[in-house]
Amino acid sequence: MGPHMALSETVERILFPACEPYRSGHFAVGDGHEVYVEECGNPDGVPVLFVHGGPGAGCSEADRRFFDPERTRVVLVDQRGAGRSRPAGSLEANTTAHLVADFERVRRELGIARWHLFGGSWGSTLSLCYAQAHPEVALSLTLRGIWLMRKTDMDWWIDGVGRLRPEAWRAFSEHIAPEKRGDLLEAYWELLNSPDRDVALAAARAWSVYEGSGCTLLPDAEFTAHFAEEHTAWNVARLEAHYIRNQAFEPDDLLLRRMPRIAHLPGFIVHGRYDLVCPVDEADLLHRAWPGSELVIVEDAGHASREPGTAAELVGACRRLVESGDPRRR
């Protein structure tokens, strides 16, 4: 089972009923990695790849519920080092190119000719990477909480959020010794790779809780507590720090430059107006670079998919996928 968090009554009514996978297991993808894959819904339904966020977060039970289980075949993959994949938190042979190749291997193994992509946050980043690398197998993209992974986007998360959430940023920065706070990323990287597991785990929790506390427009104690759990914190912090520090795009606007590769694909973009993790200008930039996309800004939402306005837009997009093959509202 993936991680479980209670949803509000409103979101419970918006999502499709809970369902269990009809098939699940681990795929050996090389380099010592085994990625966890599950399939939910109808084996003969419209195929969709669910691309989770983080990096490192893994898929959850609620992620299955954006899709109509009677008409959709949903493939959920815990990426290398994330969720139930093994080994947990591993950084070895863990790059965007590896993750894209893993998705393509899963597609071929499952005998899926073409599929729709659905991803949020880092999942939007990786969905774009995959579609740009394999435009011939992508049918459409439904994206939430856009993260373009430019230097300005990464700097905002590490330092800029403090202008709006000073108390959360203070806790995040004060986990670091005063003399090392001039470069929080490097200081955290050192702690996360400490040979002392307790030191590394404490840093992972501080990093992960900082992210979780900024994901929702209104405080959500249970959501933040999930990010403090050992397994989640370890995977999320290590992989996020690894990708921010070691896997930056070159040039850093690479995703935008490559948009002509998928300009023909329909895209539906949902973004919370008050997203602190990924500011809304990232969604606006992507939309303007993508003539085939539609952008919906949810005025009463932050970053998380579990907020009512965002959840409703995503479920609506998934309904349209099975009805017309197009997630857009037009």
C-alpha cells in the first residue's frame, strides 16, 4: 500500500472511489534499482502514466483516485529511490535520463503503445522531460504545480519562501550551524550525507517538513506530519537535494526551449494562485510557450493536489481524457 493521508470531506466527494491495484510488483531497471509499479482501474481502459512529485515522494492511495477506475488504466511508478522502490533514497544512477528510460521500459513491458501523462510538481517536470524525449508515445499532458527547475526556481524554494513563510524558513535555516547558513543547500547536502544516520535523518526531516508545511494554502497538520515520517523524509530530502544540486538542466530553461517538440500535444495546466513551492509564473511561462495548452489558475489553492479547487480541475481533466482523449475544457 502507498502512504495514506486522510482527505477533507470535500475532496473525498470530488475524487473517484478508492481502489486497489489489479497488478503490482517491482521492475529491475538496472544499476541495482528496482522500481515499484502498480496498475489500477480497467486493463482495457484509456492508458495513463501517473508521475509523482518530489523527487522522492512516491505514489499514494489518493493518487489513484483522480481517475475513473471503470474507464482508465492507470500506471503508477515509484521512481528510483522513491516510495516503495528499492533501495530507498539511493542516489546512484539516479538522473532525469534514468527516470525517463525507466518509464519507457515500463511502457514497453506492459505493452502500451501510447499513453497520457499526468504529473504534478516534480512530476510536471519529469512528464515534460519524458514527452520531449518520446513525443511519439505521448497522447496528452495533464500537469499541476509546474516546476521548470531553473536556477531561479530552485533559489526561490531554498531562500525566497522565507519572505512569505518566515517562521517555516527560520526552522529550516536554523537546523544549520550559523557559520554555514550562507549556503543552505551545501550545508544540508553535507548533513544528508553524514556517516551518522541520526544526523542525516534529522536533516532530512527538517528539509522535508519545510517543504510539506508550504504545500497547502491553509495549514494542514496531518499533511505536514506525513513529511516528517522517516521513510518519506529520507527519500524526499536526499533526492530533492541531489536533483537541485547535481542534476540541474543546462541551459536551465531547457524545458521551455524544447517545447516545440511537443507543441502538437494537448496540455492542461492547473496551478494554485498561492503556490509557495512553485510560484505561478512558472505555469504562465509554460503556457505561453505551449500553444496547445490551457492554463487554469485556482484562486483559492496553494501547491498540493489535495486542495478542493485543484482536485476538482484534475478530476475534470481525467474525465475528459476518457470522453474525448483531450484533457482541456474546450
